[in-house]
Amino acid sequence: MDPNPLKQRPEVMGISDGVRTSVFYSSDDVSCFWQTRGLATRDYLFKWGINLHKYATDGAPLQSKLARRGPEKTDRYKAPLRAGPKTTLKIARVRHTGNWEAGANYGGFKDLAAAVKAKAGIALEFADRQGPPATEGGVTPDALKGYDVAYFAGSGDFALTPEEQQGLKAYVEKGGALWFESVTGAAPFDQAVNRMAKDMGWSLRLLPKDHPLMTGRMEGATGYNLAAGVQFRQVLRITRLPRQFADLYGVYSGDKMIGVYSPLDVVFSTLGLDAYQCKGYKAEDAEAVGANLAIYFSTLK
């Protein structure tokens, strides 16, 4: 549903966390005209209010007062899971210049870790931001020693320094794994990942439907089937009808797969929260993708 075009706009400022603008401040007295029904002189304020509702709900209808809280659950992901040899994964959120902290304040990894522990017996130990402020913390690409997985996520453009590139290469050469994710499916981050991979001498290859990470049939481990029946968030609901499978790319150094890249949002989407035009999975599908990634990383030697 497209927003209403405004012939005039209220003076509005916002605070964004890289996922959505969660605080709006208007120096105009917007609600006064709503209260007095000043439609004849201030119709643009009413249209702006409708746009605000569309933005906050991602175009979804208002929920009933009796509607259940939390994301909807079905029986699509009831198959038993089995971890690989590693039952503990130390994961670091990598610090960079492309809104590396985007989505960290929602605590998506905490919920994902609880699900993965309960269903697959894998403990996710996560080094996240150290807020407040939200931009404090993270692990730089040249300080990843001791971590099993480097979680490299964001929503903006970025570029690594030569020192950071060398640090990331050294980390991979010593057995570290990479998990790239475009928070909200943001195009600037996607473009930056593709550019960075080229600069590093790596390649991104779409994983075929028969890849173990997609089928869930991994060596010594079992995940979910992500090759069929996967569902997506509102903005992708129609366009993905003919392609109901996960979008995951292998990050390759030569013929060796050193990591995984998701151009669609995973961790934030596990929470089932609305975010305007967020390109990601429905909550339980996002949890299934996250679980498969954790299980895959648990199989790496």
C-alpha cells in the first residue's frame, strides 16, 4: 500500500536505529488539528497520520484487542534437529562503518539463541554491542581471534581498511567462519558486501536447493528444509510466491566455502516485529534459517 502524497509536510524529525525510525518529533501541533477535525485547512496532517500508521505497521491492518501477542506459530518446522560436533559457538558482531549495530537493540540473537539451544542443543555465546550508547562495542575485523563465527551485519554502505582486510583474511585462514547479513535487506549493505568480496578475492554464489544448508541434511547434523515452503514478510509476500525457498549465498575463497551471506533479514525478523519495507522472512521462517546457519557452523572443523 503506497503512502499518501503530501502537498505540504509537517516539520518532523526522527531517530532511526538502522532498522526503523522509532521516534518521531514534530514541532507542529499535529494532534490538535486531529482533535478539532481541522480537515479543511490541514488535510495534509491527516494524510501524514495515515502514512505514520502505514509505516508503523508495514501496511498491515490494525490488530484486534483480543489478538494474541507475538509471531504466529504453525507446525511447518517441527522436524527434530541435530547439532554437529561443536555444541558451543562463540559469535562476534563485527564493527564496521555500515550501521554495524543495526537491530542489536531488539535482542534478536537472544531469542534465536534460546530457540537453537532448546531445539538443537547448541549454545550461542554472542559478543554484541556494549551500550549505551548503541554505537559502543562490537569486535573489529582484526580482533576476531577466539571466535568461531564473525557476524557481519548492517544496513549501510561500508568499506574495510587494508588492515581490516588483512585481519579478516587471517581470521578465515585460521578456520574462522563468516556470517554476512543485510539487516532489513538494505540495498547499500548488499552492494557493499558484493564490492568487499571482490576486493578480498572472494566470490558469492547462490546456494542451490540441494545444498546441505538448504536441505538440512548436513554431514553429521540435521537442520530444516529451506528449499520449499519458506514464507516471507509483507513486502516480499507476492513476489516470492513462485520462489518459496531461502536466499542464501556461499562466500567462497577459491573452491572453499568460508561463510554464508543472507541478502534478506534474518535475526531481526525472528522477533515478528513490524518494520516498513523490511525484506526478510516471517518470524518462524527466520528462526528456521537462523537455526540452520547455527547447525551448519557447528559442523565446521
